[in-house]
Amino acid sequence: MPPELPSFDLVVATMGRVEELERFLNSLAEQEYPRVRVLVVDQNEHAHLEPILSKGRVEALHLRSEPGLSRARNAALEHVTADVVAFPDDDCVYPPGLLRRLAERLSSNLDLDGLTGRAEDDSGRSADSWKTAPAQLTDDNLWNRAISFTIFLRRSVIERVGTFDERLGLGSNEPWSSGEEIDYLIRAVRGHARIEYDPTFVVRHDVRTDDAPLGHRDGASVGYLLRKHGYPLRTVARMLVRPVGGVAVSLVRLDTQRARFQLATLRGRITGYRTSTRVAG
């Protein structure tokens, strides 16, 4: 008898988005996968979500939390019971068949603790930073092989790693207000979790533009993580050299927007590394 396919708990933090969340829920219904539940962590002031959640196309648990992405996810972790836990954005879309493919891969590889995939927009475009070859994640290579909405972890990993660092993530009121999922993966792989990146597992999401403020924010998060997890100086140097090279290449191509983005990323990484003197839990 083939092994039973795993169940999924999908943790979705949401604020200020209704149509986008409904689109995501519709994509879940179209999965036609029976063992899925969505944990909607509502950070809206008003009951905007009741009409779409009451449609019941997908089993949903409606939760509330204080503002902040990591706080929302931590509030939901207390309620997860499924075999596999994921953290989709409220404005992403799961392509048809994604959950079944993930389930079959995990059920046939019981020593595999999780999977990460790749993001692309509705036109099939991905950011250039995504790697094209599968790989097992290490704390050195995971930086461009995962984003929160493409991460799928067995519940046993969640139970070992624990909660998200609330100094990271949108709403944290810190300079490093992103990168919470990378922090989580670092903790997981350093705890001997076997997680594989497979770029054939795709989640649809708008590809971000080269926005300098976002570059600085995400750069500060990288700097914070390098300090928090005690990465060696050779890794820190490599993470600083990359945006320097990006600035040079962009200027050669006369792409000033990309050059400003890379420069902001560099400044953010330096800021995050220099100012994150206290290690968060």
C-alpha cells in the first residue's frame, strides 16, 4: 500500500488585502487536495475578511494577532497540527497541482525534512538571483534558494526550531525588517534538518523591482543575520563584495536604477552587521 500523503497547514498573515487573499484561497480550492487547512492570521482592525472566509471553499482557522509578520506566524504556530507547514504570502498563488507534487515528493522521501521552491510572476518571469539547479540547503547556500512563500517544512522541524525571531519581519520596527524566513532556515539546517531546494516547485508572486529602500532594508536584514549567526569573516566579505560587483556591472550597462539598488543593498548590509550587536533569541 502506498504511504498516505501528508496534510498541510498553511500559515497566512494578512493585513489590508482582501481581493489578493481571496485569489490565493481560490488557488487552494483549485488544488483539489483534500488534506489542507489555511491558518489566516488577521491583523486588520475591522472584519474585512469574514465574507471571503465564510465561503468555505477551503478549511480555514481564523486567528488574530498583534501587528508584525513574525508575531502573526508565531501566533499561528501554536495551532499547527498538520504534517507539513508552509508560510504563503496573502498575495501569492499556488499553481494547480503544486500541493500534490510536494506531498508525493515528501511521502516518497521520508528522510527529507522540507522543500523550498522558486518564485515567478504570472508571465513566468523569475528574478535573476534564483538558482536553476536543485541543491540540498546549507547555511552557506540558502540565501538565494528560498523565500517565505516557497518554504514547506515538516511539523517536526517546526517543533525543533520553535518560533520566528520577532526582531525580523515586516512590522518589527527594526532596520532589519525582513529575512525572518532565512533566519528560520539557518536555524533549521544548523539543527541538522535535511531541506532541499527544487526550482521546479514554483509559487506565483509578483517579482520585486529594484527599489533602493527595499534593497537597504533587505541588506540590513542580511547583515543582522550574518552577525546573529556568527558567520565567518570570509562569508561576510563575500556578501559585501557581491553588491559592489553589482554596482559596477550596472554602471557599465548604464542601468542607474539597478546601481542605486545594489548600492543601497551594500549600505544596508554594512549597517545591519555593524549595529546588530545584540543577538536576538
